[in-house]
Amino acid sequence: MLTDEERIRITEALQQWAEQAPTDELVIEFAGRDRFLTPFQVYIEVERNTPDGQAILRILEDGVRQEGLQQIVNRLTDKGI
């Protein structure tokens, strides 16, 4: 489980990522549910802590544990490219 600080930093990075991404770009598909999310919708789901937002955070948590929080934040904000 992400710490509060990790969740806050990832949420802020997702917001920055969503603001920079094309508004109509689809980035996540929830298989079997016929639901697609744009970058802004990804940020909103995480920020509102919805079930889909929690699922997204679980995916990002795996990256945090393997590579570190800063690396994941950098990737989302284009600083790690």
C-alpha cells in the first residue's frame, strides 16, 4: 500500500501529466467493462479515490516498489525521459 506522501506525490504528478497530454488521447482501457479513460479522467479517478483510481494506484505502486517514487514521478512529468 502506498503511503500518504507517495499517494499525494503520484496524484500531483498525474495532474501535471494530464494537463500536458492531448485532451482526447485514450490511455487506459478497463478490459471487460468497455471503459476507456483519458489522462484527465485517470487523474480524476485517482484524486477522487474511486475503485478505478485505486486500481490505477495499485499498478503505479508496483513501479514505486521496484524503481522508487522519484522515478515514477519523473516519468509522469517527463523529467525521467
